[in-house]
Amino acid sequence: MNREKSVSLHSRYNPQAEADRYINSLSLNESIRFFILIEPGLGYMAAPLKKRAPDAKIIALHAGEVPFLSNEGIRAPDSEWRPGTGIPVQDFLDREIPDSPAREIRIIEWRPALAVYGNSYLALVEEAVEFVKRSDANVRTLEAFGRKWFRNFFRNIGLIKRVLCPEPLSLPLVITGAGPGLEKALPLIMEEERKGGLYVLSVSSSSEALEAADLIPAMVISTDGGSWAKYHLYQCFRGNYAKRQVPLAAALYAALPSQSGNLPILPISDRSLWQSLVLKELKIPFIALPQRGTVSAAALDLAFFLTSGDVYIAGIDLENEDIRSHARPYSLDRFMDDNVSRLSPFYSQAYTRSSLLKAGGSFGIYASWFEKQLASYPGRLHSLGRNNRVFKALETSSFAKGLPVESGGRSRPLFKTLDLDSQDNASLKAVAVLEKALKDPLLSIKLREELEPLLFSGRPSPPPGEFAESLRPLAGL
């Protein structure tokens, strides 16, 4: 009961019977593996839920600090989140629930809590719904691209010849996304970059727009595993990009052109055990960043890793500007150019593409994720020019005055590179590392937990004795 409002969370006479009736009235299918309880109060729902779905995990999100009872018959959930724990709700749910389709996650509300907690309760419902949408989208992405990402990893291992070895910077850093808002921010970025007091980190899809403005970034980042992502990187092997040998920060599951082997590469692992085992065994230096689903978020993680200075974002619109979806020029526009005709003008194709992006909902999912994540970013993040509205509170119209000067002057810092030993048959060596690890009882459980969703999402996985033998063909070997 909340004494201030004098509203009961549970029946005053038989709260357990009340919870039993409620749970038994729900239609629960056998595919549900996770229950998210929205403010379950004193915990009476957990016992009947566990009785109906003994193998499911029960997670509670609390709007207040009501403790669970320890009386016999009252059981606590498997895990619970409370205000003031210091971890955002989305991060907590990410930790407790692996990427799962929506049909395997069920949100259960204890509606009497709405009268007690009001907007705090509704905010938790919104958080839970947002998580389920994102989790379901991640699973669909895995089903479509998981095996491609796996194959890309082993191909990329063989491409890496020189590894970039970054050292801590104190320079401010600007991330250039490929949204239409980048065009308005470019003059300011160019002016500051020419002074030598700014480090420009470009997401690969903004590379052509920067080249057209005569601005060559200090580093390009690519994390997309789709085959179209290669077209964003071709600019890196031409003109001023090639002359300056602009380094590439690349997720090891990204789709990289074969020419990438000529560039210094900063390998990015997704923090998984299987990638770490391979990279350490092959003695390939790397940094570990969480897999975010969008290159803009990965670029922010990388920016805070690279510099202790302020971080600025530009062109992270995550929405269309009229029918424009990206800054110009954009590497994939060439495909529309090739198909221009009297019956299919460029304008019409651009309208169709922007409509499909809007209908797909990915922009909205990413924008919502950023909105929830903002509080966990350092206070040195700023929004330059037009970005998505969720960054409104971070807006600035200029760079900070008195930019720090790196030792050696205001020239762009050059990171050291490390030439790797012979990488002959690197892919075969990498698969052999995993095959050996899968025979280790201590490692095999975690490895299968990571690899099965990646390789067999929506498909039956091989039995444990045959799992290792399935890796070589899936790696393209």
C-alpha cells in the first residue's frame, strides 16, 4: 500500500488468491520463455506464474521500493530492477534477456499499481514494450544476416595486415553521420578541422559527402554486415582517401571489400567469447565494443574510447528530411541513377526509398534507444547542427573555445601501426581455435549459447557432438 495515496496494491483479504485468479485468467502459450512483470508489488504473481511456466524466467520491473514478502508461499522473481539501481532499464533487460522473438517474451502488468505510481508505472510499460520491439528486430536481423556475419568474420581475419594502435587523445572529436543534417554542419566542421584541433570520425556512409566537401576524415568506421555496406567503403580506396591511407575501424563481422587489406585497420570485437578466443590465439590486437545494431551508436562508443575530449555528433538525423534520407552525395544513389527513366525519375525513386525507410521503423527504434541511452553518456557529448530531436538538449551552434592542443602542434595525430606476422591460412586457424574450444567442457556451453542464435536462428541446431563439424562450411571454408 502507498500510504500517501492510501491505495491498495493487493486484496486486503486474500492477496494470493487474487493473484492466482489473475494469472490463471491469462492465455499463456508454451513458447514464452521470459515474463516481464510491471510493478508486481509484493510478489504474489510469481508463484502461480512459475507453476504454469516452470522453465520460464521471471523479471520484475518496480516503479517504487515496495519490498517482496519473505513469507512461505511468496517467491521472488528470478531478477528485479528498482529505481536507483544505477542501471538503465534497457541495459538491465539486455543483461537479463538474450535477443528473443516477441512471441517468447510476455509483459504482464499488475494494473492496481497504476493508481499508486501513475506515470512511473506507465514509463516502465513503455520501456518494456520498446525492449520487446528491439529484441524482436534483432532476432529478425540475426535470422537474415547471422550466417553472413559469421562468414564475414573469417574472411576479414585474413584481410588484416596492419593493425592500428590508438593512443589516448585529448582532442575534441566529431562523428559525421550520413543524415541530411550533415550538410548544414559541414562548413563549421571543415573550418575547425583545418585548424588541426579536431579529430573527424566518419561513419562509412558519410564518406562521399565528406569527399565532395574536400574534407578527409581521420578515421572511417564500418559495422554493417550487409553486402551493400561495401559500396560505402569504396571511397576509402580512391583519391585523397587513398593518398592519406585513412585508417578503418571495422567490426569483424562487417562486409569489407578486399582492398581493405591495404589500409591500417582497427579491429572491433563484439565482446563475445568466440571472437575473443580467436583474436587472442592469432595475436591480433583489438578493441571490444558492444554490438549496437547501428553504426552511429558504435561510433559513439569508439569516440569515447579514443578521446577524453568533447565529442560532437553531426548528421545523426535518424529520420527523413522530406524525401531525403541521406546527405549528398550518397554512395547508394548510383543505383537509382542507373535506373532513372521517363517512367521512373530520380525524384520518384527517392520518394519510394524514404517511404520504405519510414515504414520499416528502424529509424524510430534507434532514436528511441538513443533517447533511453543519453543519460549514460558522459557530459561531454554535444549535438552540432541538425540531429534527431532526441539530442535537442545537447544542441550547440559551435565548437568549444580554446580547443586543447595535442603535443607536437595542432596537426592531426597519427596513430602507430603494427604489422602482423604472416596471416596465411588465418581463416583455417581461426576455425580450428573454435573447434578445439568446443571440446572444452568449461567453454563449450558459453560458445554454443553465443553461436546457436547466430548460426541457427529459426533453424534446428546440430547436436553437441556434431556442432564443431558444422563450423567450417558455415565459415565458407
